[in-house]
Amino acid sequence: HYQTKGDKVTSVKIFNVPAYLAHQDVTVEIEGLGEITVDVAYGGNYYVIVDPQENYAGLEHYSPDEILMLSPKVRTAVSKAVECIHPNDPTVCGVSHVLWTGKPTQEGATARNAVF
């Protein structure tokens, strides 16, 4: 379900599995970035969330190729640092995605992210 105002979508409602924060403030060392602190959330898959910080200036400062190169390194490092196993279904396990965030680059936008 969604709502619009003019030609802009203003609200979206979706139904999905319950989501939760699995791990907060996980610090890992990433070749090419240095030490970063991330969160891990579940919403159908386990996602590492990388917000701007000292060694990661934000999505707008990296090319897609750079993010593509860094993503497997982040997944591997976080998988070694914390265990991600769904509490109700142990077959759902492991980090599968990295969500990189940054400042919006278009007027009127409130967020910017890319998932690899």
C-alpha cells in the first residue's frame, strides 16, 4: 500500500517478517578502510549496516567498484566477529548483505544507501 502527493510517493506500507537488531557496535578491521564499527540487523536476511564514521566517509565518497570490492571483506570480517543465527529457524544464518549509507545527493531526499 502506498500514498502519493502529486507525483511523489509520501508513504509506503509493506508486510514482511519481523525485523530486529542482532548485534550493535561491532568493530572490525577492513583492508582498504581500517577499523570500522557496524551494526547487524535482521529483516529476512542478516544485513551489516555501515554508517559514516572516521574510516568511512559515506557512500557518496566511494565508487560502485570500491564498494563492490569492500563488501565481501566486510561480510567476512563481521561473520568472524559475531554469530548470526535466527532464534526461531537455525537454517537462517550468516551475514548475506552489506548496507552502506551516506548523505543524500538529491534535493528532497532524506537518505541514501546501497546494498551489496
